[in-house]
Amino acid sequence: MMLDVSADIFAIVIHCDESILGVEIGNGYSFEKVYLDVLPHKDRLTNNHEIPNIEYINSCLTDKNGKFFICLKKHNIFQISGPEITPNTCCQINDPTSRKQLEPYEDREISYLYQMFSLLRIFQSGNIGYCDIFFDYNYKMFEIINNNVQFVSHSYGKNIFDDRKYFLFTPTVIECNQFLSNYMGTPFNLLKPSINKFTRGLEQYDAVTGPEKYITVLEMTLLEKDAQYKKKMLANRVAILIGTTTSEIIHIHTNMLKYYSYRSESLHEGIKTNISKEELYNLEQYVRDVLKKCLYLCKNSAASDPTVTWNEVKRKLINDLKHRVTVAKTTGILP
């Protein structure tokens, strides 16, 4: 016996504004404006005085109609197997095997959302994301008995104190949608280890761990495993990859040498770094720009060879960077 399951997914999206309403992340999801007085799961998201929980208080917006949030929603219907019915035997109405069948659906949806929100944060800066995601299921047993099941996934590692807003100008919304469409799926999966490390860096609360994570992302993306003189090599390759003018290449190179020193002092010498918030965000943007370049290479490489691996893409990238660094040194752009 197959059961039709009605599923509703809901989450408050933090640190964004109404400009995100035009973003399309696909797979049946939509961003919607939801007022506080009709907020689903309000008892879990606010206190007795309808004041939002600390995770959401800075994401509550106001217009002439009252307080509201930007929320993520999806409605879906799918099937699961019902309990086997045999004559003259009892049948458990609240069958635990039915709940077990819902878990793969939750895992797929959470994995998909992780991919799309990671791409949003690679596209541009801003602490967009969610802390709680609600799965509400309803299905009938024997066409008469309603079963309601709820599952809540809480993101314990989410940095709720980074108050940088995620907002998009109208032309940028179109670019953002194209970016998501271009790099979801295969390009994202090829670069996933580097993206995972970057997203963990974004969730750090302090200015010490952040540089360590970001430099590690750049190392694992642009350096060979047995590379020596990493500091100079990484500064050269980052500058050449994302710099667009001679002055910009020189500036990025100088900054990267400084940022690498911060990381070395913190990681290897136990010295707390003096990196400023501005420098931390600057380093974050360097990583973001590098990942964008690599996603582009992954997409093109996969288009010509669907079986391509990240190691193959990386090898071609490094060979190209070596050549460009040599040219830059010959022309006096790099020391």
C-alpha cells in the first residue's frame, strides 16, 4: 500500500531584505514575505510576547503593515510505503517505518539547500542563511486516519552575530539567478571540498580562526600537496588569478603576503593575529573571487568531459598559473 505524503518546508531566512524575493533557487522553493502575526511555528520562533528569538531578532523587517520576515517555503507531495496489512492481525497506526522513510527526503532537501545557500554566499558577501528548518508532513492511513509528523533541523554552527545584510540590486538579481543556474550540480560538486571549508570559515565567530580557514581554502585549491615556499607561491597565484590590472595584482600580492603571515603566527606560533575586520572581509572576498574562477573552470571542463575530476581541473589551472606567474615576473609585475 502506497501513501501520499503532503510535505511543507519552512524556514526564516536571516540577514536579508526584500530584494531576495526575486532569487530563484529551484526545486520548488520560493522566498516569500511573511508577517509576524501569521508566521508558521511562531511558538518556536518567538517568545511569549511575540519577540523573535535571538537568532531572528535582527532579521525582522517592518513596513506599513507590520513586522515581517523573508521566509523560505516549499510544498511537495510524494509517496511512501504504508504498513503491510495481513488478515487477522493488528496494524500499528503510527508506524515507525513510515517516519523512517521520510528521513531520505529530509537529507536530500537539506543537502540541496546547503548547495544553493553556499552558492549565494559565493556570489556575494552577506550572512544569508537559516537557523531552523521545519518539515511538516501529513498523510492518511486507510483513507481516514490523519497522521501529522514534524521534523526540525537546527543549524547549531550558524554564525548569527555576523550582521552583514544580503541585498541585491535589480540587475544583480538576474546575475544571481544565472550564477545559481550555471554552477549548481556538477561544478559545485567538483569544487565541494574547497566550498565546504569556505562556508565553515564564514561561520567563525572570531578574527583568528577565519584567516586560518580562508588561507587553507586557497592552499587546497591553488597549491600542490607537496608545495614548498607556500607563502610566496600562494600570493603569486591568487594575485594573478583574480587581479585584473597591474596595480591590482601588486596590491593583492602584498595583501596576501601579510594575510599569510597572520595565519602562520596564529596556527604555528600561537600568536593571536592583529587582523582587522576590514582585512578579514578583504581576505574573504579574495577566496570568493578564487572560487568563482574555479567554478567557471569546473563548468567548462565538465561540459567537454562529463567524467572530469577536480584533480584534473586543478592540474590544468596550476599549469596555467605557473606560466602566467612566470610572465608576470619577467615583466616586473611580480617580484
